[in-house]
Amino acid sequence: MKLEFLLAPTSDLAASLALYRDAFGAEEVWREGDTTVALGMPGTDVQLMLDANDPDAPAGPVFVVDSVDRFHADAPAGLDVLAEPAEIPGGKLATYRDPNGLVIYVMDQSTDATAG
């Protein structure tokens, strides 16, 4: 399990990019269409993922695992399932809430041809 992203939903991707990329000096690492941009933050390997697909989604950490299905089957006690494993581009994603109310996302890259 690796902390890969901090998901930051946004209703205005351009304004978010102006702040995090232009003002804070983050570097654009990848982009998916006109709605999602990942930024490399100075001094860390964790990326900030700005996402305008669902601006009301809770912000939270995104952990990468080998298999979301295996993680889900053996999920630690105390995690409440908010969204069952579902297909996303390149793999699967599931969403949980920890005992303190923090939303966490768990994803894999099981169908990404470049994963490996």
C-alpha cells in the first residue's frame, strides 16, 4: 500500500491550477482530459490530484494497492465502505471512511497496460 495522491476535488480547475501550479510551484505530471490534473508537489513524491468530475466529492488520500478486490475482501476492521470496488480508467477504485470520518480512496492499476 502506497500513498500516491491527495485528491482535491474542485469546481474550477483553472483557478486550482493557478494556485497550486502557478503560485505554489507544483509541476504538472499528467492530465486526463479537461477535468483531472496531477501535480508534483516540491519536496514529496505524493501528487496532488485536482479533479473537477465531482466537485462535491470528499478530499482525501488515495492509496495504491496491487489489487482493490483483495484489499476489499480483507479490509481492516473499522473501515466503512462508501463505494464498492468499481472500474476506473486503468484499474479499480473503492472508497472507505475511517473511524474518525476521513474518506480514503484505494485504487489499483490492474488494467493499465503500462503498470507493472
